[in-house]
Amino acid sequence: MAVRQIGLDAVPALLSRSERLFVPGTSGEPAALHGLAGTSPESFAHLSVLTSFVSGLNRFDGPALRAAGNVTGFFPAGHDGPARYRQLCATYSGITDEIGRFAPDILFVPVSPPDRAGMVSTGLCAEFFEAAMAAASCRVALIHADMPILPGGQTFPLDAFTHVVRACPAAPPVHEGADGTDPVSEAIAGHVARLIRDGNTVQAGIGRIPARVFARLTGRRGLRLHSGLLSDPLRTLMDAGALDPDSPVCCATIVGSRAFQRWLDGRHGIALRPIAHTHGFSTLAAIDGFVAVNSALEVDLSGQVNAERAAGRMVSARGGLPDFAAAAHRSRGGLSIIALPAMAKGRTRIVARLGIDGPVSVAGHDVDIVVTEHGAADLRGKDAEERARAIVAVAAPEQRRDLLGALDL
């Protein structure tokens, strides 16, 4: 079947004939759909939407999401999100299966203009496109002339789509907004960097602490990167020659500034792969020397991690943290590191025990080292009391007496 050429003004008609819309997130967000803001809300009221939007990266206030009959996602939508929103309890590795169960019948994919072979690139994102393309009967390519293209990125033949919208307006860069630094982040980054050796394969979440860790690894050699999401600090390591030139950087998506996107365009040595690969058990089990560096909201004295709820509300999600923490803990020569400030906004981040307010995002047995600005608590080879005392030692000094008094071992 020939690909049908349409304009953005024809999109509401497509949606009116659909029931289940999947909206990809991170740098795969179909920002052109925000141009439908003037469309009557009734055009979307019948839709069920599944989205992989990520808090702080993507806009949950677009017309298709705000007016849909119901919206399901994996991260909190925030105050400006859809009124009828539900957040599933799933890790990133589980989202692919959720897409299959949802069975979307329509999908919008931002892509580059086709090359001479008729192939289009999905730019800086691979995450869930493969799974969604296999499920959806209506597959709409949104062509962006300014899309950065990685030679190691994901591509599809243009004729794999049912419709194409050409000359879509330029999309703003998806940026994590973690610029700057502070003494606490610098101290934490210093402790973490000392745990990473030449030749390690490193995974790091997004945020200020991972950015500062990368800045402190420029003197390492032979590092490899395997992560779900990478951003501007990737350039720091590549420019410094810290990475193994024979091992492509592997991730599912890249976000960052406009300048970073220009630097990425046409760059070799970066492989974008679907989440089913980057977070897959068989992939992660084959990595030796895997060091996973992730942050959290709370850690208790058994090493359990809460990365989701604070002050009685959901502020994040499990994401890829459980996948990477478990893999790094089991990796030969690997480390599962949780790095967080000892205090934040007047509240201790090291608690005696996670309670109702703090769900267990990562089991304590999958955590090797807890790092705060006060040092690194190595939990390996310790019994329950020794683990607890090691964690207390990196808590805020003014909290340590109370934490020791709460020990129930």
C-alpha cells in the first residue's frame, strides 16, 4: 500500500477513527501534536492513550493527552497533566510488554527526511518504536528536516508507515535541565568516581550527580557506556578520550541541548537500541564490570531504596533503576551504586525503615554501595547490623544518633 501524504490538519480525522493511541516519550516525543491545540476536545474524548512520557522531560499538557478519555503512563504527570491519568507500576523493561497488551491502533513517529534508499531515522530515540510499529495499524511519520541523525541509530523504510506528514515544524530539544553544580553534588560525585575503574561499563541516570561523575572520569581510559538515557555529559567523556574506541556507546535515547544535538548529528560510535535490548536480561547478564550509578529519594538501614514517593506523593517512577541495579550487583566485577544527598529540603534521605510513604523500588540485596556527601558505605560482605551501621556512617551527622537508636536487629 502506498504511503498517504497528509498535512497536520488531517491528523484529527485520523484520531477520530482510532481508539488506542501510543505517544512515545523522551526525545521521541511527537511535538508536532502540540500544534493541534486549536482542535475541538471532542476529537480526542473517545481515545485511550498510553504514553512513555517522562516527568521533567516531556509535556503532559498537550491537547491529545489533556482531552483523551483516559491516559495511562509510567511516570507522574504532574499538576498540568490529564485529569484522567493513571500511573502503572512498571519498570522500563516492562513497558514493551505493556505496549503489546495495550495494542495501539495509531502511532506518531518523528523521523528525518528519507535518504536515497528510502530509509528514515528516528533521530535520538529508539526506545519503544519497534514494538509500537509492530502493533499499530495506522503509523504516521512526522518528518522533521532538522532532526539530528546518528549513523548507529534506528531506521525504518518510509513505506513501513501508512501516512506521512512532511515539513513538520522544528521541535524544541528535550533537555533534562540539570545544569550547574553545588558542593553536595561535587562531594558525592567525587566518592562515586573513585569507585569506577578503567575498562568498566558504566550506566548512569540523569540529573546533576551523574553529570558531575562524568566530569570526574575524563582521566579514565577504556570506559564503556551502556545506559537507558544519556545527555550532554556524554560529550565530556568522548572529547576526553575516556571511552573505549572499539565499543560503541549503547543507549535507548539521548536528550540534551541544541548545541549537543548539533554535535551528535552524523557522529559515529553511538548505537541506539530499543529498551528490550538495553534493559533486557540477556543483554545485561553478558556485561562484566558493569557499574550502575543511580540516585534515589530515600535509602533505609537495610539498603532498600525508594525512588518514587516523597512527602506523600508520587514524584518519579521505578524506571530502569531496578533493571540496572540488579544487573550491576550480579555482574562479575560490577557494582550497584545508589548516590544521594544525606539531606534534602530539610528532610533526611537516610531513614531507619521505608514505610508507607516510601515504596521499595530496589531491594536491599541489589545495592552494593550507598554514597552520600559524607562518604561511601560499602555493604558487600556485611551482615544486617554491619550494613546498617555502614549506612548510618554516611547519614547527616545530626541524624546519626537517632538512626542508631532506631536499630532493631
